[in-house]
Amino acid sequence: MKRSILTKGAIVCEHVALCSATVRRAVRSEPVAVEDSGWQFLCGEVEMENEENAAIWSVQEVVDYEPSLAAWIDSGIGTVLERSKNCETWHKKS
């Protein structure tokens, strides 16, 4: 894993940030700033997501919270990962 990405920021949905849900969807978009990793980590409940309440964590904090994502952190822009339940294997959608 590239060390420099671990210090960059990632968007974390409010449900994950408040520890009321687990990460079930991860999307990597084009970064909008030097300190942005492009990653978004979401609970997967699209109808419940509210970007205004999202938090910014370092990628390292996300990996510490959900170690199963470590193997995917260097994936390229456009990567979409999903799993249907906590502790299941990640599936790359694109």
C-alpha cells in the first residue's frame, strides 16, 4: 500500500462515522484537491445518505476501522467495491 495515500482524506458517511453502520460500499472518484484520496466509504443505504452530514477521515483511520479495505486502497479511480453484509468478502463492481 502506498504510504502517501494513507494520510489523504476520505469521505465517510455519517452512519459509519457515528459507528451506527459498517462500511458496505467504497467508491473511488477523481480527487478534487491534493489532500483528497478520492475515496468515499458508505454504509450502502443510499436513501439514508446525506452528504451534508458526512465526515472526513484519513484513509489510515478508515483502514484502522475496517482492515479488510487495506488490500483495495491503492485501487484506481473508478473503483467501486460492495459487500452485502459486514465481514463478507469485498466484490469489485467496476
